Amino acid sequence: MKSERSLTKYRGLSCLNCDHPLDISDKYCSNCGQLNSTKKLSFNDFFIEFFAGIFSYDSRMRRTLSTLIFRPGKITKDYVSGIRTRYANPFRFFLSISIIFFIVWSFSLQTTSIGSFADSQIDEEVNQLSDEEKTKINEEIKKVPFGNEIDIDSILSNKPIIAKPKNYKDRYLAQEQLDTLNLLESSFKQIGLYSDFYNETNIINPEEAIDSLDHTNKFWNRYLYRKAVDTEIIKNNPKIFIEYLISKSPFIIFFYLPVFALIIWLFYCYKPINYMEHLVFTFHVQSTFFVFLLIGYLLDQIFQSEICMIFALLIFLFYLYKALRNFYNEGRFVTIVKFMALNFIFLTLAVIAAFISVLTFFAIR
């Protein structure tokens, strides 16, 4: 694609963008990089420059992707040494790959009704039944009040469903009794009471529930009731919490990567590599992790298996070892020791991040 705006006859003696002095032989401004042209912008010029920019970025994406996958550590080494034009910006590439990954990954959350039913207290028994029996149970389970226990044998033998309702009155405490306890103890007892009350009555509105229990209609009681309801809903439908975690994963990972880059910097602080260069390495590695997971997930969907994702994770672990060795130029033994230590720290931080996500979910939901 070649635009007429780049022809010599349209070139000026100063940049129209930054007013930097130019020569007729200068195709681009040496100061800001803008095309040296005084020609009025036409539709044809706009069309050509628009698609030229897209194709140029696509070529960098392809080159970045192929180098990342097949030559661990090279792209970071090139980038920090100044070879950058041929590759996509590490931050932009990470955002592009992570967005694609989480969009595709969101489709894996779709489950069948019998699958969600199998997550309940009778999943092991259900898995041993025929498809016809599973269908029958799945229909009958919808008729049972939320939170009640279910007798599978009664369903299969066409007997009335035996439901054992939880009686919240067994653990009922009046507001006066709760006030005599310390905050922690009374909160635990209230959550237990509110959970049983919700399971028996299916009342979601906190104010209505608090009034029914003859408790004081104050903020803390309403808050505890909402948390009790959330807990019971998630226990019976974990998909809600999984969707929440996945929806927050991009933000968690984005803010977590600088921390991991800092840890890598501490491991290699004696190297002449600054923090930003470690951060570039971290972005490249995390982007590759998403690429491998995405390939593994798509292969699992094509071949209806679950082994490709596991295989992709194993390949990534080997890739990470090679990337560390190639970028930091250290021996096998030292790299393996640091590789194992970094993975342990990575898993520890992941657990902490998941725990914080749980606390956040229950605190603000």
C-alpha cells in the first residue's frame, strides 16, 4: 500500500506536527516521526494509511508470537537491547492476549443442569445412575425446597420425596441473648441461624428476615444475613463464585505481575538488569502462559479431552525454565534452583490472591 501523500512533490521544509526543520529528502520527521507531506488528506489516503497501520501491527503480532513460543527469552533480550520496532509492545501484546484468553475461557463456564445438580451432596450416587435415572432425578430435584436433603431411592422407586427440613428454631437466639456475647461469637451464631432460616424460608430480603426473627433491624444484622444467603447460594451453585473469580482475574494478574517482577529482580539483583527490564520479561512470560493455555483449551474442545490443558501447563513449565536460562545467562543447576523457588513463590502469591478475592467477594457482594 502506497499513498500519494509520501511523494517528493508534497514534502515541506518543516514538520506540520512539531515544526521541526526538514529537508525535501526527509520522508518522515526525525523529531516526531510524522510523514512529511503537505498534501490535503483524501479519502483514498485515509483508507490506505488506516489498513497499512493494521497490517503493520499484525505483522509485529505474528513475529512476536512466533518468537515468544519457539525462542524462549530471545524477544525480551532483543527488546531490552533496543531491537523493538519488529515486535509488538509487551504491555499491548499482554493486554491483547489476555483479553482473547478470558473471552474464550468464559465459554467453559457453561454447564448442564445435571452437571450443576451433580455438584450437590449426592453427586457420587448420581454418577452411578443411567441417563434415564439422572433425567428423572433432575426433574424431581426442582420440586424440593432449597437446602433440603434428598432421598434418591425414593425418587427412583416413585415414592414421595423424603425431605428433612432444617429447623432454624433449634439454634434460635433472641437479640437479648446475642447481645450478651462478644462480637465474634455472636456473629458466628447469627450466620448459622440465618443460614438455616434462609434454607427453610427462602427469604432473601434481609429486613423481612430480621423482622421475622424478631432481631434488631440494624446494619450489622442485615449485613450478616446477606453474607449467610450468599454463602448458601454459592454452596449450591459454585458457578457464581467461579464466574466472579474469572471476571476479576485480569485485574488480579495485572496488579500482581509488577510484584512478581520485583521478586525476580531480587533473585537477579547482581545482574546489570533494571526493574523495568525484569517487568518486560514478566509480561512476555505471562503472555506466553495465556497462549499455551488457550491452545490447550481449544484442543480439548476439538478432541473432547481434558489432557491438552495439562500438557500445555507442562510445556509452559519447561518453557519458563528455558526463558530464565536464555535471558539471564546462568547455568542449569542455578536456573533450576531459582526456577523451583520462583514457582513456589508464584503459587503462594496465587493462593493469597485467591484468598483476598474470596474476602472481597463476601465483603462487598
